[in-house]
Amino acid sequence: MWGEEQARLALLELWATGKLRRRSSQGAVWSHLAGLPWTRRTGRRDEVELVETQREEVRALLDRVWPGWAEALEALRAAGLPVDERGWHRLKDRERAERLPRALPPRLNQRTATAAVAARSKAGLTEARREALGGVEVTRDGLVRLRPHAGLAVRRGDGEAELDVEVVVRLLGELVVTERALRDGTRLHGERPAAILLVENVGAYLDLTPPQGWLVALVPGWDTATVRVFLDELDPRREVPVVHFGDLDPNGVRIARHLRALRPDLRWAIPELWAEYLEERALRGEWPEDLDVAGEPALVRELYARGLWLEQEVIVLDPRLAEALEGYLR
């Protein structure tokens, strides 16, 4: 237990402040300390206080499990920070910010940026941590996989460089554009697509036959940050219809709602022909009770009521799919 930082911080807080509140990150150590004769409950819920006659026992334990605790306590107090887990993390953030190189790159991946100012690369990038980075642009560095329509080209800047997308696709199989390329001025130009089709799963993305003139983009689950940049750059005036085609299951509903929050004019494709596959191809699957589908299409409501899911791949090879998708433009 005492090998964990949050446990040692709980012990330090108890010794320095005389009290300790239960927190989710310190639940185990709080329960342990609450069961010792060193502490007693206060009148507040989930709070214990130090029994003064046991103070030296706590100090002895601190000396054993955290030899540098006194210096840590002095640093917190000198910085005007509370002696608790949050104060300690803020202190460490400040120390990391002070050690940052004077000249940072103008752009950093989110994981790299977070690792520079937080305890680990997957920590949250708080406002204070962002401020420590100064004017650095933080990117997620996703990419967009595209099956382009005919008549499309890709260009960087004002004629700086240009590629015929048809040649790219013939060589590489599809067009892939990174977030950084989009932010640096790479643009699709040429004939505008009749619609943009967002597809949830890679098999469906690769194997469906889209309506003529449609641009198809892979949107794998919740990974929508780069697609959002792409849509904003391709169609800033929102003149091109956007259609989403995904699974009919709880996550499929949530993803459709998430995309609609990014693009309110999104059209969710649930073709009528899909219902023909219900009895033979539906899968047994639970729907969370707190997922309200009252306002969703009839097929979604039926699946919810019967505890069934439908995968989008089931109808990908149906020859009627392209026409059904086109119907969402009418």
C-alpha cells in the first residue's frame, strides 16, 4: 500500500492537517487509516481526524515509507498549495513547467505535450498545463481515410503542389490525409461531391458500393477529431449533404448522436431494406436502460425493445444499398 503515491500523500495530509477526507483515488488507504487507533471519525461524512496522542506514530510511519516527506511538505507550503493530493499534483505540474525547454516546437502531438507538463502522456491536459505550453498548437494527429469520387484533386497552398487523386488511389488504394496536412493547407478541390458518406467500420467502408459522385470517409467509432477538421476545411459553408452509416447497437446510436452534435444537418442512414435482415441476422445484445431511444427511427426502437443488434456489414453487399443511400438526399 505505502508504495503508492496516493497512499503516502493521504498519510502526509493526515499528519500535516490533522484530517483526511475520503476520495475515490485514496479509498483503500482511507479505510485502512480509519480502522486504526490513530484516527477517529469527525462529525462530517467520510472524514477522519488524527488522534493527537498518536501523532508520533504517524510521523514514524512517514519516516519509514517516505524519507523525503518533510521536504515535500515544505515545498507545498512554500508554494501556497494545500497539503493534499491535488496540491501535490499542482506542485509537480509547476516543477515540470519550469523544466520545459525555452524553445518549444510550434506544434506538438497531444501525448507529447501532455507528457511534458503532466505525470504521464495519457493524463488530462488541463488549462494550467496548456498555459505552461505557451502558444504551442496541440494536435491529436489522426488521419482521414477516403474513397474519393471522380474529378477530385488534392492541392497544397496556392498551386504549390497538386496531385490527381485518381492516380493516388490507383497506386495506394485510397486517399489518406493527416490532420497536420489539413492544418498546413492541404485541400481537396475539383468537382464537389454529391454527398459525403461517413462509415463506422472499415469492412463496410472498403466494400460498399457508394452512389455515384459520393465521397466516402471512414469514421472509426469515437475517433472524430480529424474528420471534423476535414469536414470544416472541405465544406466550410456546409453545402454538401453528410450521411452517416453505422451499426444499429447502443454505441452506434451514441456515435450517430455524437456526429450530429458536430454536424447538426447530419442524415443518419437506416435503410428500410435493413429490416428484412432482422429475423435471420440480428444479434442478441443488451441495450442500457438509461439510453433513451424514444425519438430514434422505428427500427432502432424495435431493436431496443427486443434486445437485438444489427451490424452494418450485413447489408453492405445488398445491391439495393446504393439507391437506398441516395434516397437520403431527397
